[in-house]
Amino acid sequence: MTTVETLMVPETVAEARTGFRTWLAENRAPLEQFRETGGELTEIFDRLRRLQRMLYDAGWIRLGWPESAGGLGGRRILRSIISEELAHAGYPPPFSFATQEVLGPAVAEFAPAELAAVALPRLLQGEETWCQGFSEPGAGSDLASLRLQAVRVDGGWQVSGEKVWTSWAQLADRCLLLARTGPSDSGHRGISAFLLDMNTPGITVSRLRSMNGDDEFCSLFFDNVVIPEGRLLGEVDGGWAVATHVLAGERGAAAWQRQIWLRSRLDELAADPAADVGDDAIGESLELLTALRLLSRRTVARLSADEPVGSTTSLDKLAMSTAEKFLFDVALAGKSADTVFGHPDENWRNDYLYSRASSIYGGAAEIQRNIIAERLLGLPR
């Protein structure tokens, strides 16, 4: 049986897939508990954290991460196959996988070495959950206009203001926070990034109930919250570099994670004999998801090779929202009225309602189209 002591870092993605599939087969009995998807939110998080710890102890989710971050080394692209193979085997990937790929690389790149050495292993082990404090009321797509203030004080920074649409903040242990450290009119040049503890005095988390019934999103209120000096990521007023690093992961690596889940939902829909869904609709949905897979895989490969991705991640984000909306439009049309009114298809209803926001979260579709037109196609404003 493969353990972290016997796991050899694979040279290729194909080698990693084969090895991980073998491990899944060898550990089918202890993994069976993780096929369950229901329960209260805290139960789900606890269950998926235990799955993540099992994967960490076996070494699989340490592949592609540097040893200084608690990893085993190897090419970063090796990280991309774990969620995909888990989904293929019928296990829901942990929530934190997307967070790891969005926030983890930025912390590895910009955090002080002593902070990264403590925080990243705990993230990989599943001991911590992180959230992302970017959007504000009035500063979502226009992130450079954010207003949350960080003022230098003795030993660190004092933060006051508000964030919104922060996913799973009520369960988070740390937050990667953007704050304005320059003048109010300094735009992207006056922003700094911090990694703060969510149990710091002065932080209030308020859940926002979505129309699908989930409490994923939260508002964060900061009342003279003090962040120690050693929690600054990168340079003072250099937070835009951290933000662009995070957004590249959010629109690329996170798109890869999202398409894995969307493909699993398409497979469920296609296999449901009660769903009145034509082959044409299933085929078109598969085409859109295949395009998303190819785009996001290209981005993951570039990130793995430390190549710049730039504005091409807008293609990933636009493809993701298009594929997600189309899939759940098809599901709504083909499923019974229970999709809208509840049991037994309430998961499809909830996913349909959530998909309505896919053209907004992570960068609005209109913004992505402008970026594609101006920066990739060279069209005039």
C-alpha cells in the first residue's frame, strides 16, 4: 500500500493518475465514508477536512508543493489531477482544494518565509480553512476602488471597514485581505495585502443567505482590527501584485476545479432515466465543458511552468460561466417540477439558482468580454 514514506514523486501527470487510482482502489474501505454528501454545513466541512488529512498523510495533496510549504516537491501540474480522480471515483473533493490553488500560491510567493512555513502546511493538512477578503460594497469588479483602510500603528496595521461576498468566512481560520494603505485616490497603487487570523478581536462575520438557501457568502466588518507587521504580503502598497496573482488562480486553477464538479453533474443528468433531456442538449453541454476543460488546463499548465497567463484567464472565466449556466438551464428544462419546488430534486434547484450568479462572481462577464476585446483582440474601447 502506498504511504507518504513510499510515495515517489511522479515525473508525469499520467504516472500520477495511475498511482492515485491505485491508491484509491487500495483504500476503498476507509474512503467509503466520504461518499456521503449530505448533512449540516459544519458536518460536511469536518468530513471533508478528514478526507483532506487522509490525502495529506498519504502524500497525494503534497505533490507539486515545495517542501517549505509542507509539500513533497515535483511539478505543480501534478496537483491538478487529484480532484478530477476523486470526482471520477465518486468522492466529493474538499472545499479547500479551490482555496489552496487560489490563495496558497500567492502566500507561497509573497508571504514572509516564517509565516508561509507555518500557514501553508496547515492549509494543506486541512487543519485550516482560508477565505478571500477582496470585494466591498461598491468595489467588486472595480477592485482598485476599494476603501477598507489599513493605517500603520506601532507593531503593525489597524484596519477598519467592510468586505462582502466572502465565501465561507464563518468557517475560516485566516483571511487574505486587501486594504488601502495609500491615499483614497491612489487606485491600485495604494493597496496592500495581508494574511490575518479570523479570530482577531474586532472582526464581525455576518452570513448572507442566498436564494438557494446556502449561507456561503458573508459580510465582514472590521472595527479597529490590529494586524501584526509580519502578516504583510509583499511590499507596502504592493498588494495589486498579490491580487493579480490570486485572480489568475481564481480564473484559471479554480476554473479547473469547477469544471470537474460540473462534469460530474452532467454525468448524473445524462444517467437519469427520469430526466427528459435530449441528446443534442447533453452534447452541447459536453462541448462547452470540454472547451472549459481545455482552456483551464492550458492555464494550469502555464501556471505550473511559471509562465505569465495575463488576460487569457478571462477566457477561462467566461467559458466557465457560460458552461455552468447552460448545464443548469438544461437540467431545469429536463427535470420535474421538483427541481423548482424542492424534494427530491432540491440539489438541482439549488445548483440552478447558484448558477445564475456565475456570470457575476469572480469577475462579471461584461468585464471579461471587455478585457478579451481590448487586451487580447486589440479592439478599441
